[in-house]
Amino acid sequence: MTHDEPKRPRVLAIDDSDLVHRLLRARLRHERIDLHSVHNATDGIRVARNLQPEVILLDIDLEDLDGFEVLARLKADPLTRDIAVIFVSASNETMDRVRGLDLGAVDFVGKPFDVGELKARVRSALRMQRLVRMLAQRAQLDGLTGLWNRAYLDDRLAAEVETSVRYDKPLSLVLCDLDRFKSLNDAHGHPFGDEVLERAATVLASGRSPDVACRYGGEEFALIAPGTDLAETMEVAERHRVRISEIDWPDRPGIRISASFGVADLGCIEGDPTPEKLIAAADRALYRAKETGRDRVVGADQSEWRRIAG
């Protein structure tokens, strides 16, 4: 695949029959998809979380879990609930179809496959996913800055906390607040305030590729940092602090924008880690950054970047 060629949609087949997987590969070989095969429900759920396919072809009669239970678990997980699932089964029972659709399946294909029907239903599911994801993405974007909004932050942070706990990986959260923003708006007007928000957002969004920048609300932003502990994330936050402070405002000489940062990771949390506890820890650190003079990075363990760096 060349760099200019669009990424092909991924389809995951979960079926315990080697014959079915061979038939699917043969029937769908000319479709512009990447077909992935898994032979049991447990692996299917795990691969679905990691692969994030657009469509899952799911057999009802699996050995370790039936397809209905697999579908219920996929729909209960924020990471997989929006994946389109097509049930594939030899069952002609109307109740099986009704139950699958009620649980959230988008379609039902019978075995043995009719080639034309199979292709048409997969194509239909892929078209629907493109539309759904486009609409969902628009609903989760902040209209001014183009960053992810608070609703997306809440969902993504919940998923990242769950993943980090499950696989024992670090996870950090940064809260960033533009200093004295209300005074800036009052003195220079809301259009300039909007420009400040947009340019600060650009700085936060142009950092490391795994980090997820969001508008938390008002003049406050959030940065989810997967796989990163407190000390490393404080370094990341410090780089953002410096870059925001160095933004040039040629039409308004003498103006310097600063921001305060609070950083927390899962290691700062007592008891079972939750998104709410992580946000609260980062928020307390941000409050301390404001309280002790602004324009600084403070960790939830009470350390300041300047102190630990100097």
C-alpha cells in the first residue's frame, strides 16, 4: 500500500471453523478490506479491542462463549461498542435473529454463504460505519479549537484507565489552564480570546502522537498520556508550557500568554483507580500550580517541574 492509498477497512471474523475462515477469505478476496481471523470468543474480544475493526463477522455457535454473550460484552466495552457486528450462523430461527438485532447486531448472514449477499451486507455495514463514525466524530469535536471535547475525554479516559489497569501500564493526565484568561478577554475582547484558545490548542495537539488533547471547558484543556508515568508526563507538560509562553503576538506587542499545568498518574491514586480519581488528582495539582504563582507545572505528588529539574 502506498502512502497516498487510503487505509483499507478491517473486518474481523470470529468463528471456530477453519473451513468458514477459508470460505470467507475466498469469497471476500476481491473486496478492498483487510480480513482478520480468530477461532474463539475470548481471543475475538481481545483482538477486537486491539485491532478496532470496522466490522466483525460473528458466529453464534462458538465453543467457549456463544455469539450472543460475545456481542453483549463488545457492546458493554467503550472500546468496542461502536463496531458493526454481523451475525453469521446456520440457524434459521427467527428468535435468534431477533435476539441478535436486539443486542446490537446490524445484520445477519446465513450459512452456507451466498456470495453476492455476503459481499453486499459487508459493504452495507462498512458504508454505515463510515457515516456513523463521521457523525460521531463531529459530535465529539470542539467547534472552536478542533480538539476532542469533554464528552470524548470522558469516554476515552474511562477506556484508557481500564486498559492501563488490565495490562499494568502507566497512564497520566494533564490539566492545563490559561492564566488570567478572563482579564485577557475583558481587556482585549473575545475574538482575541478565541485566538488565544485556538493557538494554545494547536500547541497541545502538536505533541507526541500517543497523547490525546481535549478541550476540558472554557480556558481549560486536558491531555491524556497513555503509557507515560508522572515524571515523564511532567516533562511533556513543561515543553507545552514553554511553547505556549513563546507564542508571538505581532499585533499586540508586549502580550505574553502563560498557562498552569497539573499532572497526575495512576500511581498517585489511592485505592482502585478510576477516571474520576485521576481527574481529581490532576485538578488538585493544577490548583496548587495556580496558588503558588501560575505559569508552572505541578505534579499530584506535590513536586514542581522547576524543582525536580533544577
